[in-house]
Amino acid sequence: MHQKPKPHFLNNIFNSNDFNKEELEAILPKFKQKAFKKNSFLLEQGKAANEYWFVESGFIRSFV
């Protein structure tokens, strides 16, 4: 039995209403899904951010 491919986790952000098929094929592979454990840090003090984050589920706090 052939399974339907799972849609990319960012299809609800980058969608065909805003981007054509070729643009989506160029954009979506640039992003990788990553999971974080509770109470872990995305970015630590004194470090530069070199990534973008999209929160699919959960909660993030920011301290300045």
C-alpha cells in the first residue's frame, strides 16, 4: 500500500495563496523541524541568532 507523503510542517505558514509551486519547492527544504525539551533554551545570552523559529506547538518565553 502506498502512503501519501506527509505535508511539510510549514505548509500552513508558507502556502499556495502567497507562493507559487516553484517558490514553495525552493523555500520549504531550507527549514528543518526541531524539537526542544521543556525548560531548554533556543538561544543563550551572548550568542547570536542564526536561525528562524516557528513554534508549531507549546509555549516560549523571552527574557530581555
